[in-house]
Amino acid sequence: MTVGDYSQWTAGMRSQGRIGKPLTPQAKSGYLKVPRAFFRDLHEWEWIPQRFNPAHALRTPRSVQALMGPDPRVIADDIWASSCGPG
């Protein structure tokens, strides 16, 4: 999916130049969180029988979770040294 797919209103996204760009890993995870909560609630309220586990069936794929992890950056030695000692 890309930004703007299945959206009726894209005016704000166009002005920022985001239309057509790939979704972030956090957005992909969010798209899975909504139906997961929906089916969990349906099971909890006993509106449908429990035939599957939404937490398992609709979990965020490992490949997407890996992209959501920390994003380390290189810190220059002079900046690192000035923050570590008296000075």
C-alpha cells in the first residue's frame, strides 16, 4: 500500500507531497491493529464464535516489526567525548 490508497480526502497529503509513497512500518502495523481489536471485541462480547485467535492471525509480520525497531546513528567522536567527561 501507498499513502493515499483507499482514501477519499487526499488534499492535505498532496500539499505535503506524500501521495504515492510507501506506508511507514508503523502505519502498516496500525492497519492491522484495528481489525485485530475489532475481532477481539466480537469474541469478547460473544457476538461471533471463537474460531480463530485475532492476536495470532492478524499480528504484525516479523519483517515489518524489524523495520520498526531502533534506528541507531553514528555520533561523531568529538561530540561523544564532550558529553561524557568534565569539560
